[in-house]
Amino acid sequence: MSTTTTSDSRPSREKAPAGEKVADWADGRLGIYSLAKSNMRKIFPDHWSFMLGEICLYSFIIIILTGVYLTLFFHPSMNEVTYHGSYVPLQGQLMSEAFNSTMHISFEVRGGLLVRQIHHWAALIFLAGMFVHMMRVFFTGAFRKPREVNWLFGFLLFVLGMFTGFTGYSLPDDLLSGTGVRFMEGAVLSVPVVGTYLAFFLFGGQFPGGDFVARFYSVHILLLPGIMLGLVVGHLILVFYHKHTQFAGPGKTNNNVVGMPLLPVYMAKAGGFFFLVFGVIAAIAAIASINPIWSMGPYRPDMVSTGAQPDWYMGFSEGLIRVMPGWEINLWGHTLVLGVFIPLVIFPLVLVAIAVYPFIESWVTGDKREHHILDRPRNVPTRTAFGAAWISWYFVLLVGGGNDIWATHFHLSINSITWFVRIGFFVVPVIVFVITKRVCLGLQRRDKDKVLHGRESGIIKRLPHGEFIEVHEPLSQEALHTLTAHEQYQPAEIGATVDENGVERKVKGSERLRSKLSEGFYGEDSQIPKPTVEEYKEITSGHGHH
Amino acid sequence: MKKLSARRRHPLAAVVVLLLALAATGGLYAAFAPASKAQADTTAQSLAIDEGKKLFSVGCASCHGTGGQGSSDGPSLVGVGAAAVDFQVGTGRMPAQQPGAQIARKKVIYSQAEIDQLAAYIASLGAGPTIPTKSQVSPEGADIAKGGELFRTNCAQCHNFTGKGGALTHGKFAPSLEGVDPKHIYEAMQTGPQNMPSFPDTTLSEKNKKDIIAYLNAVNGDDTESPGGLELGGLGPVSEGLFGWIFGLGALVAVAVWVAARTAKAKKS
């Protein structure tokens, strides 16, 4: 590095500058020179969608910072107290200390309400950011080797984020969150055989008891964020280790990364972006109210309000339970509440469906190579269609979770919406899958057309014999490269079933399945063969019309 | 006296005595009978009933029957009381525009005087709850916090925490209580219109109703402040989630696009 060279050229008697001394001191103990050398010039490619993960990281940091402030004033206790604060419509009401202290934070603590709202808005945005970030990774195929583990880290962060959010939302012990906790207790109770024991274990006895706020509190501020912090660090280390992916383009290969170095460009950009994220979230928290517990009042198990929904990231579980018919089986004096238990089983499956897809895809392709160049979603129609179908599935469930709001705001019958969701749960993903695949193939055809015939110039020419033609302009070399850089898999065949000696070999079921899937993924109906050099030459050699 | 006794036998004497006796009883009656004002009121009341009956036969009888006895298109109005009429007609729900899952609020068609006449007519069909007085519905002297507790126990299931409304089955709904005249809230509790259960004074006392009205006035009235900023409809996490996605994440993505576009890029060839 330049600092070391200057020190060499200086007479050794002369005192080194203070900064260099500090750096030397640290290097002797931490080895920062080699760390810095290998990482300071780390290259990151530029694309706005690569900054979605940063949004998540920064909102996570904001959540931790504001969360620490909130712990200074929050009392995680369910002891009953009488409210004597400044909010008139609750004065004299009995409530838990948790609710009372949240009221105190909201009305008496300086900046308390703003910090509470930043904390809550940042949580919603954190989860939304993770969702979008995950979808970016999914649709561009950034989860392929060597990044499968990091995909799982990210997925785990999303799931843990959901539960951290849920436990946090339950802490104020208000009427809305209390209803949510009751819902969760009901789900636990529906588990056959052990449900009752589990629920009693969680709540230290009958619901609501006097324990759950304190328990949720340690889970919310210690256990889950601790694990998440570890996963975030691991996630980032792996990003550094794998280097960032990039979109195809001239000069970009599987073996290089084209972009700007970490120092100084990315440090400045990322640092600035942190403050932009903080600013946007703080502005939103200052503008819009979130979780106004004073309107909801303290939780009492004998009360409930309409419009009782969880925060959006838990909304799909609400949808599952709202649209499930209330089936139950009574056997030998025991009740199996299928109306609650089935949604409880489907709940993790919805999430797992998207999490396992990368592994299914890698099994189908059998591709063991590393991939650092991203796919354009249209070039991988089956994956794109699957992702779109999954999102539509998730969205249908969200509609189910908010069915009452849909009913009142669109003047619909809640029963019709419920039936739409029940049917749509099975039908909508299929329709979306088919449509998305068609759209992808259409876009592939258009790309092919553009490569072979050029861009439509909008200039209409009249030929001497009266025919009108549109002049097409050939694409630049860069554009041609970008449009044809992707590789296309061929469907995996089941190899010869008879060897050279005429002995039939057993074909395993899994092999057949794989071949079938491969045909579905990469067969004739699933991708448009990209233009070859020969085709291009033939058309551009002057025999064509345009 | 001689003169008088001399005419005692006069043929008209009996008539004079009769006139005097009549005048005396009439005078006594006039002196001791209930005030003449009451008499005038009775006349006005019967006049109102008459007028109300006319209005009823024009605007209501096609569904509720010519005598308010009900038909296949509308329920009987015997015993629903003046409060029910004042609520239904005073909020524009009646006369109904069209049958459906629920008759919605709309522009009020009758003047208050006409509504009173209709109410008088319906009240004359059978005893029922009366229109509350001003002091019964005024939030003054009420316990707001108690009202909140009562509201969350009895009303929030359908009307939401602060009366923003909510959905019921098959297209029915609990309407928003924003901007509803306290008198109508009182009458609704008293009479239980459409899908709402009724809360007579034996269930929710007069004081309780006053408390609930005062609570709604405090949390969903014209002067209610929202300490946290925009209320987003007061509907809870659904509207918050939508806002977070569109304006929260949306703004951040826009910022990301802006930052990514502003880089020390090498010049494109």
C-alpha cells in the first residue's frame, strides 16, 4: 500500500505520523493491512436492485437502534395498574404495566412516539424489503451455486423476522395484539395430543396468564435478534466471499466482476444510502400513525374488535385461517380441530415452497458449475412462472387475511371473497403460472426477432413498385451480446436403457421424474431457441428483405 | 224576594234554573278541569298523527302496509316507537332506495318536522322507545373512559375500536360511526336497526349510552386529534401494511434507483 512505501523512503529516525502509528499498532494485533488489502478494492456491480438488500440491512440497524431506546422505558410486566396518564379516554382504566408503559412512551417520553413509530414502520419495511430482495435473487437466479447457503440464510432471516415482528407487536398488550396472541394460542391448541401441553408451557398456564409479555420480551429483544444478527453477519461475509453477481453484458464474464471498488466509491454510496433510508423511514414515521394502541385500548380476553389483523407479513396466515372451513372431528371425547390445524400445517409449507425451489432446480438441471452471471427472468420461463405463481398464491392469502377490509371498501360480500380465496388458493397460481410462461416466451421471441432483424426504426419506406416497408436498424454489438449471452439447457434424456451387451438396466423412478421435469423446464414448449450465428449471418448477409 | 217567589211558577222558570245549573257546572268544570293548554296539545298531537299517517301512506305504506302492519317487503312497525322512525328516516335509510343486503345511509328526504309527524303516527300504533332529549345524548358529565370500555365490550366487534365500521356476512356491514348525530347513535342502541342488536335501558342504562356517545365523540369526533400523524383510516394493520409497501418501500426503491443511477460510471463506448 502507498502508506508503507512512503515510510520506507523516509529516514528511519523521523517520527511516523500519528495515523500510521495507530494503523501499525492495529495491524500488529488485528492484521488489518492484509484484510484491507483484500477487501478495500472489492468490486461491486451497479444496479438499483442490488441495493434492495442494503435497504433491509439498514432498516434492521434502525430497528435495533430505536429498539434499544424503547427498552429504556418499556416495562415487560403484566401486573395490573390503573392508568393515570395524559390520554383522557383511558384515564382510570385497568391495564397491564406493559400497556401502561407503552402509553407512557407514546405520550410522555420525549420523542417516544416518534421512536415507537420509526421502530414499527422500519419493521414493516424491513420485512417488505426482505421479501422484494428475496424475489430479486429468485427471479435472477442469484441463488445458484455457490450461493445456495446464502439463499437459506436469507430465507431464515425472513422467517425469523416474521416471528420477531410478531412477538414485538404483541408486547404492548393492547386489544389488537392480544387478539393476535389469542389466535396463536388457538393454533397451538389445535395440535393433536400435545397442543394443550404446549400452550400451557408457552403461557405458563391458562391464557393469557401473567407471563407471556415477559417471555415474548426476551424472545423479541434477545433471542431472535441475536440469531438474526449472526445470520446477517454470515450473510454479508458470504456476499464478500462469493463476490457479487452481475447481469450479462459486454466485458462481464463468469470470472470477473465489473463495477466500482468498495473504497471509496461504495463506502460513500452505502453510507449515504444508510442515511437516506433512515431519512425516508423517519419521515414516514413522522407523517403516518402506526399501531395507535391508545385507540385500541388494553387487552381483555372478553373484548374483541373487527378488523383485527396481524401486521402484513403474518397476513397470509390470517388468510389461511379465515378461509378454512370450520371442520372438526370428534373421537372418543377428543376434538381434532381441522379448521385450525390444517392452516397451521399449510403455514410453513407456503414458505418452504419458495425456499426449496433452488434445490429442485439444481437437481433438475444437474448443473454443478458456478454461476455469477444473472439470468434475465424471461430467459428462464419455468422459474419465472413458478415465482410469479408463488407470489400470486401469497397475495391470494393476503386477500383472505384482509377479507373484511376488501368487503367494506369494495362493497363486496365477505362470503364471496372467502369463496374466491378458497378456489383461488388452488386455481390462481396455475393461471398465473401459465400466463407468465407465455409472456416469457413472447419476450424471448421478441428478443430473437430483435437480434435477427434489428430494432424497429419507425421509418416507413416506399419501394418503387409501391410496397411499404419499415426500416429496421441492426443492433449494436453490445446489445447483441447482452441479448444472446444466456445459455440454454437441453432437457435431460434418460440415457440408454440397454448397454452394449444388450443387458437392460433398471431406470429408477427418480431418474424418470427428473427427465420429465427437465422436459417441462427446458423442452420445446418452455424456451425459444436463441438465434445462432449462422441464422444471424444468413439474414444479415443481404438476402433478407430488410 | 217577593218578586222572585212570585215568578216561581212562571213557565220559563225551569229553563232559567237549568241554564244556571249548566253555567255553574260548566264554570266549575272550567275551573277544575286540566289546563286548557293540554287540550290544545292533544289537538296538535292528533294533527301530527294525521299528517304523519298521510306521509306514511305516500312514502312507506307500499312496503310496511297501509296500517304499518308490515308486508312481505317490510317489517311491521307496530311498537317500534318514535326513536326507530327518527333514526331510520333521520339518517336517510328510510324510505329505502332498493332492497339489498342492507339499507345504506343516504341523503335525508324528509324535513325534521315531517319526520316528527311520521314518528308520532308510528308511536300511536303501539308503545315503543321515544326520541331521546338533548341532555340524554350530550357528552357533558359523561365518563369517557367507561364509555370506551363499554364500547370495546359491546360495539367494537362490529364497529371497530373507534367506530370506523366493519364487515358482516353476505354484504352486510356495520357502518362507520364518524359524523353520526349523537341522537341517532342513541336511537340505534335503543332500537337495534337492521342487523344491529338492540341495547334497551335494561342492558345498557341511560348513563351507559351517554358514556358511549361521549367516548365516540372523543375518539371519532370532529375535534379528535391523531397524535401519531395520518390515521390511515384507523383500520389497523391492513392499511398500515399497504402504506408501508407503497410509500415506505416504494420511496426507498425510488431512492435506490436514484443512487444507482448517479455513479462514477466509466463512459459507455
